[in-house]
Amino acid sequence: MKITVDFEECLKDSPRFRATIEEVEGDVCELESKLDKLVKLCIGMIDAGKAYNAANKQFVNGIRELALQSTRDEVIESSLTKFAESLQEMINYHTILFDQAQRSIKTQLQTFVKDDLRKFKEAKKQFDKVSEEKDAALIKNAQAPRNKQHEVEEATNILTATRKCFRHIVLDYVLQINVLQSKRRSEILKSMLSFMYAHLTFFHQGYDLFSELQPLMKQLGGQLDQLVVDAAKEKRDMEQKHSTIQQKDFSNDDTKLEYNVDADNGIAMEGYLFKRASNAFKTWNRRWFSIQNNQLVYQKKFKDNPTVVVEDLRLCTVKHCEDIERRFCFEVVSPTKSCMMQADSEKLRQAWIKAVQNSIATAFRDKGDEGEKLDRKSSTSTGSLDSGGEPKERSLKGESALQKVLAIPGNACCCDCGQPDPRWASINLGITLCIQCSGIHRSLGVHFSKVRSLTLDTWEPELLKLMCELGNRVINQIYEARREELGARKPQPGDPRHEVEAYIKAKYVDRRFVRRPSDEELRTKVVSLSKQEKRLSSSSEHLPPRPPPPTPKLRPGSNVSGQTVKSADSGIQNSADGSREMLATTPSNNSLADADAAESLPMPMPATLPPPSPCKEMVFYEPKEYSPGLQLYWASCARSLPDMAEALAHGAEVNWVNTEDDKRTPLIMAVQGGSLVTCEFLLQNAANVNQQDAQGRGPLHHATMLGHTGQVCLFLKRGANQNAADIDEKTPLTIAVEAANADIVTLLRLAKMNEEMREAEGPYSQSGDETYQDIFQDFTLMASNDPDKLNRYQQYDPQRP
């Protein structure tokens, strides 16, 4: 209720005025009580909402974990992921609603109570005080005796001054009352209206979100009805099969174990056997045995790497064992050891003995060359070891990374909608994004865009340099080349989310605005990149000096009359279309017998032998066809990230293989180009760090051969297999030791030691050796900021003692 006080009435100080003042004061006191209660209730509601949001987030995370666990079921995984994203959006909307409640109810009403009501109370105190003084002055004036003139004058003067002060203060008090009565209406209505509009926005956003989700929900509803029918049918079939199997006679089940040399998985026979240990106690353990690739192997658990009992079944025999206490035993004897095994029945023992004998016969019949036998040995005896992921690095974080990335032309605004001051980035595209576009990019999947915060996440030096090499302007020239031609409107800040999402999907997923090059344009681009690579190769600034290729080993039947040997592992082709050849001269006093002897005996190697030449001289030749993959191939070698990004936008496969050039990949060519950032760009776009060329050499081999320490460090961090051997059976560590490259040897041995430590600690150990991480961090920083310190490759000097 609005109560106003008349200014004229207050000067009279009538009983009507006093009654009105009393009524106003009671109303204001009650208003203060109600507002305090409402603010407290609002704070309680906000706290409960935050608790609800926290619990809801945990629930959504549970849905995401269930989706990850259901990766084999595409329908469940995609549906749960979409539902989790929608529920997360609702949590965000709830958060905005509670923030608005805090601003409109709590903050605004608290300000009204603290400021306006405080002024009213202060004015009331002054009014009460001057009222008492006025009453005292009136009483004193009335009591002044007539015959004492000086007392009468004094009382009259005090009364006059008090009345004047009273009029001034009572007018201020009435003004404060009327202003408060007027303002309370606007403050309360403004606060509540803002809160109600926040609810309106919340429900509109929820309605729009679930309107987009409704088609999927209807589709899943239809599928669900069919799934219920299918589940009921499967249940009946399973029950029928269960009943049929339950009635089956299992007395002759042992006869089902048969030898099958043409099995699809290469396993000719498998099953459980007891194996006698070679320890002093001769204990028996039950293991899963199998015959595969003419080897006898066993496993304790399915995920364990098979343990080889017999390397080559051609060199062994099998026989019954009747001279021990246990039944159904047989023994497999090889030139180096014997293995005693026990079957569960006589029929199974006969089946296993027959299987081993058949494997022996098959091995002799299908005997291949020595190289194939070595391949079979390496494929079954051991498995490759992963590096265990990237070590944690203390790298750039926060404002330093933000300032460096935003300084790139075009990066000060979101790449897709133009929102100023972006705080997110797509690291595989090399662009900056606002928070709304970053959420849309994250929903595309990491195979399209990998989103990272510019202020919250840590940034490795090589990743930061990658961001600085590209930028919004470069990427938009590629992905928006035909946008204006097609008449597509680019989103603006504040546009509806569904419009921005549709544009981003058209831009990056469908690549609708990318300009496809003609065959002639593609040919010109590839030739230009190859020439650029030649200019870079001729410069000595970016690469350490390449060593001369070692003299290849002579093989029986090689032509030595002209003192020329063709290297078997150099991938040389002798054709008339301009193919390359590598010639190495041998000493003139070598004979064919000497060459054969050298082939059969291991050669003593000096401690500082030069590494094998990683590749032939880079010579561009006319390919059979031009493709985006070929553009990516030469752009990687030329260290041109914009051309690489353009090739990927045109559909280039990041692991494209050049069959006309030793099956090299773009990542191997990036190693040849000597750029750490180029390698990082390919790895961020899902390049295979372990893909090998025709010589069996992966990127880690090539980086070691060239002495590129920074690249070796990068590949080890990204999970490169340092145990992989090339066709000469050389691992990267072997090459680094022969080249006497101390830095690379240190890195490889540290990575190996860290790997062994993790294995020793168990499958749940954390890759947390601090010394290992600190050293790798130092190498990473040096490779990015001062690469010349790492490119200290030493060529082999035969005169050096």
C-alpha cells in the first residue's frame, strides 16, 4: 500500500500527521522484514540450485561414461552422447537462470534495503530527536514566569529556533518518506520482472533445445519398439538353443578338437593343456595352448602376449610319455629344450599329437625363404610396447599463450562468428573460437576439431608455434573460399545457436565452401611445392649436414666388375621415366668371395659410424596422377602449413602413402623437411606415428638418422614405438648409437627406462617419473625456441682416432 504524507500537514504537526507518520513507520518496518526474508529465501534457492546442478552434472557424466562403455553399439553410443550434450546445455541454462536470480532478486533488493531504508531510518532518528527538543521548548516557554523578563525572552528564543529546526527536519523526513514510497514500487517490480524474464528465457531455450532433439527421440522411439520385438525373438531363440544344447550328449565332446591348417585366424589348433614347469618343483599349470604360424605358443590370459614354446616346429619331434605318474601326457622336444604337457583325456592327447605332427609336415611343405621365417618369428614372439602417452609438461598457460595466439592477424575475433576476444582454440585447425562456437566444434568430434582453452589449459611450445603458423585468416581463405559465391551468410555474434551450428557443419564437416582445384591447378601447386622443397634442401640453415650414404652390403650374385653395387634397401627402380638410382663404389681389391664372406659374417662397427642415409636425394618426377594426398606429401616436406591445411580440406588422407616413392607418408616427409611444427600439425590431425615406409622405417627412424633431436622427442611423447626394427633389423637406438648422437641416445634410453618402470609398477601405474618429464620438457623447449642447439649432428670422420 502506498501512503503519502502532505507537506502542509507536516508543518502543522497535527495529530493526523502524527498518525500518518506512525502508520508509515510500521509499514516500512514490515517491508524491511519481508524483503530480508525474500533475500534469504533467494539465497537458499540459489544454493539449492547450485547443488542440483552439481548433482545433475554427475548424472550427465555418468551418461557419458555409459556411452563410452557402449562404443560397440553405435546407436546407444550416439544417442547417449547426444542426450548428455542436451542435458549439459540444460545445466548451462539453469546456471544462467540462477545467476540472473542472484542479480535481480538478491543483489538488487539488498541494495534497496541497505541504501534507501537506511536513509529512511537516519531521517527518522533526526525527526524523533527534534520532536523531543520541540516539546521541551514548548513546555519551558509555557512555564516562564511573567515577572522575570529575561527568562521569558530566553524561552521565546529557544522555542523560535527549535520550531525553525523542526520545520526543516520534518520537511526532509516527509520527503524521504514519499520518495521511499514511490521507489519501493519500481524497485520491487523491476526486480521481479527481471527474474520472470529470466524464467521465460530459460524455458524458451529448453523448448528450442528439445525441439531440435525431438526428431531423434521419435526415431529412437520407433527403433525401440522394433528392439523390444527383436529382443523377445532373440530370447525365444536363446531359450530354444539352450534347451537343445542341454539335451545334447557331451560324452564324445573331446573329438571336436581338430587340426585345421586353413583356419581364418591362422590358428591351426587351440585348447587347454597342463604344462610342467622347468623349476625345481616341477609344478603343473593349466595354460591355453595354440599352434599358429608353425609355432607352439601358450597364454595365461587372453590379453597376454603369447609365450613361444617352440620357435619352429620343423626342428622338433613329439612323443607319448608313459613313464611318469600323470595320465595323458606327451612331450614336444626341440634341439634346445623339451616341454612336457598333459591333456584332459586320451582322445585329446591323440588330437594334439596329431596336430603337432601335421604342423611339422605343413612347415616343411610350405617352407619359405629366410626373410619370411624371420617375419613369422617377429610377429608372434613379442608385441610392441607403447610409450604410455604424453608426459605432463609445465608449459605456457593463461595470458602468455592467449597473447601470442591473439596477436596473429585475424585471431582477435572468432573464426566462425566474429565474436571479439575469443578464449578457445581448435588446435588441429589452428583457429580461435568464442565459447559458443567452441561448444559446437567440440560436438563435431575430435576427428574434425580438437578444442582447447587459451586461458585454462597448458600449451606445449610446439603446439603454440603451430597456432601461430596458421590462424583464422589463413583457414578462412581455405574453408570459406566459395562462401560469397554461393551466397551463404556468415553468422554474427548473437545469432541463434542452431544457425551457427548449421554453418559450422557446412564449413568443416561438409566442406561446402571449399574451392576444389582443377587438375592443372593441382599439378602447378605440387610442382611449385617440390621446387620449394629443393630450395629449402639447398639451404644449410634449417638442416644439419647430411652424411654420405654407407657402402651397402654385397649380396651373392651382385655385380662388382664395374665396382658398382645396387643397394637392396634403397628402393631403386631402373626405369626409363626418370627414376632415381644410388651408386656406391667399393674398394677395387674386393673379390666375390670376399663379398660372400662379408655377407655371412657380422662386420665390426666403429662407435661413431654414420647413420644409414634415410632417403635418396629428393627428386620430383611426374607421378601417375595428381591428388590432394600428393599435395600434402610435398607440402609437408616444404614446411608449408597453409598448403597442408588446404590439402586436408580438399580431402587428402593424412596417412597417404606414396607408392612411387618407397611408400613414404607425409609425416616422414615432414621429418625430411626438418620442421617440428609440421610434424605436430600432422600428428594433431591423426597422423600415424608408427607407419613405416618400404624400408620398414617409421618417422622415428628417419628423425634419428637425420639427427633431428626435437622431432625424436616429439615422436616419443606421441607414442612412437622405439622397438620397431627396419628391414636391416635396426632400431632407432641402434642407429643413434652408431651415429654417436648423444642427445638422441639419451632420449631413447630414458623413454625405454621409463617404459620399463611403468611395466614393473603394474597396469595401473601413472607415467610420473619426474626426472624423465623434466628432461623431455627441456628438450621440447629447446627444440621449439633454440633448435640450432639440438642440430649438432656429427658426420663420421675416418681419420678421427
